[in-house]
Amino acid sequence: MVKMFKYAVSLISRRKLRTFLTSLGIMIAVMLMTFILFGMTDLQDAVLTQFNSVFKPTDLYVSNSSFAMGGVSSAPRKEDVQNEEKVVIDNNVVESIKSIEGVEEIHRIFAVAGFDVYLQGDDIPYPRSLIQAVDLSADNELFVNFTGDDPVLKENGIFVSNYVTSFFELSADEIIGKNIVLKSSQINNFGSTPNTNTPAQEYTFIVQGVVETDNSAFWINSDRALEILAQRGGFKDKEEYIQTVGYSQLLVSTQDGKTSQVEDALVNDLGLTVISTKTIVDFVSTLTAGLTIALIIFGSISAIVASIGIINTMIMSIYEQTKEIGIIKAIGASDFQVLVIFLIQAGLIGLIGGLLGLSITYLLMKVADPYVVKLLSDQGFTAVTTFFHFQPLNALYITLSSILVGIIAGIYPAMKAAKLDPVNALRYE
């Protein structure tokens, strides 16, 4: 076997350039497969890491819409919501949720949009104008590294994120105590059409603290947010707003081991939309599975093309080495030994392509990783510090697969070589 291996190595070393060019097809296929196995796993891990950094497994985000987290229902007009057929999350619904076994706490969440947000004295607004309100203090684990004297939001207090301080080029200590001004935006939320339906309004808040978080940029007192929403929507008071529109979202904290039970009750009994850890995991898994299938198809096509290249190379090698095959068969080599020699040759071509593909992919991952992390950070995925992770076990599987592809592609040429008649082979010119 050792002699056959050495002979196979000598065969491919005679045509180094051709061997290299043939292995390129395998290399490309391996690079695609590597990005599939590594990249999809890394993507899923990045999303779940970010999600788990701001969301406990026992927490549930509850909404009456199809997408609960980060909703941008800014200030619904009274006339626009009266005829809508959906569950209104009012105080009665909140009480119903409280009665569900396993529910520990319920926190109200409001999303206030439709404003341009300025640091007083600055003419350039912060680019992300969504303001969130939640009846949680800054010492809650939803917030990270709070800087300020009072973690409980006052009526005219506002928390800002570290992104805001960076944008206005101020430290946490410098921005605390300054005024943040909310001015009615002249642009609709989802386009460039001037907003003429909402009257011009302005609200001033005092920066009460700075938090490091990935969830939003601004937070205000929930009762104050409710007043603003009612005023902008044309409602008589906060009570009418709650009865007509309801709470934007609820953060429902559940007992450990009761989360699924509570989620089922919220969905089936109350008709609410719930986002949980399971929801995110299922969504991400479905998304990555779809992308993986698509990429596997492309990778398989590349592997087929690479196999055709190996077959052509091996057949050319047989024609060039016909006389040599006749000699080794004449001195006693069996058909099986000739078959094995050429299968080893094909497997080595696959191995070379696999190692080249893995090496190049590894280098590309190392180079691209900081740029991908920065891109994700710019999109709010600040919990992700590294994206690409080299996985030795998957690398081994890919290497073995590339060898297998080479061997399978080499079966026909190897059988052709094994069946050569030594007498005719010796006469071949």
C-alpha cells in the first residue's frame, strides 16, 4: 500500500500545474461549503448572542401586532384605530395576564416615534428618533452600566445610550443635566412625504443618566410617554388612549419552567402575539436553514463541476501513462492495485483542493472578522465581539468530503486504467 501511495504521489507531482488547476474546482466547492457550515452557524450564534444579551429566557414580549419587538407605532390617531379589529391591550387585558399561573411581573412598553431628537443648542438631530418608555428602573438588567444619580426616570427625565453620547461627542458626565428636545418631525416615519396630519409639538427632557444597551437610544417615563401619545393622537386623556389603542407592548416576566405555559395562554386564550426566546430561535433556525439549503445547492454544483475536472484530468493521465501502466502490470501489478493507485491519485487531488480551500477560507475569515463585527455593531449587534469561528471538527468533515469527491470522480478513470491489457498498453505510442 505504501508503494502504491508513493507511486500515486509521483504521478501527480509530474504535472504540478495541471494538478493544481484541477484542484481549484474542489477548492472553490470547499470554500463555499466552509462558509455554509461555518458562516450559517456563526450567523445564528451572532443573532442569538445579541438577543440573549437583552432578553432573558423567562421574559416574553407581548403585543397585539404581528411583530412585537421594536414596533414603531408612534402616535396613532383616534379616528384611525377605532375601527381596527384587534385585541386592545388595556388594563383589563393586563389583569387577565396577571392571573395566568407562572406570571411574575408585567411592565408596560411604549414606542414613541415621529420626533426629531436634538441636544439643546445643537442643530443636527440624532439619526434614530425612536423613543422608548418602559416602567423599569435603570438598575434592571435590561440596562447595562448605568451612569447617573437616580435610576428611576422622573416625569421630565430621559435616559440616553452610549451611542447618543458618542454622536454628540460628549462623555456621560458631560451630557447628564443637559436638555434633550423632541420636535415633531416634518417627515413621515416610512418615507420622505411631509407629515401634515400631526400638529407641531415640542417637548423638553433633562438627561438623567446614560446606559450602555443594545435595545434603543432614548428612554422616557412611561406615564409621560402615555401623555404624549394621547395628546398627539387626539385623545381626551390617557385613559381613553389605553381603552382605544392600548399599550404598545408588555414585558411579561415568568417563573422559571413556566414560560411555555404562559406563552400558550397568551396566544391561545387572549389572542396576543408573543415573542420569546423559542420564537427567536425557531425564526433564526428557519432562516439559516433556508440560506443553508440555497448555498448547499451552489456548493454541490461546484463539486459536480470539480468532479468533471478530475475525471478529465485522470483520463488524460491514463492516456499519457498507458505504456507505464502496461509495464507495472507486466511486472506483476494486479488490476486491483492499478485501480487503487489511480483512486489514491484522485483522492490526493481532492485533498489538495480541500486543504487549499480551508486555508484560504481561514485567512479570509481572519481578515474579514473585524469588519463584519463592526458592521454588525453599527446595526446594533454590539454583543457580538467575534463573528467567524474556525471549527476543527467541521474542517475535518469538509476535508474528508473533498477526498471522497475526488475518489468518486476517479472511479471511472481508475477502472479504465485497471482494465488495460498490458500487451496492448506496452505497444501504445
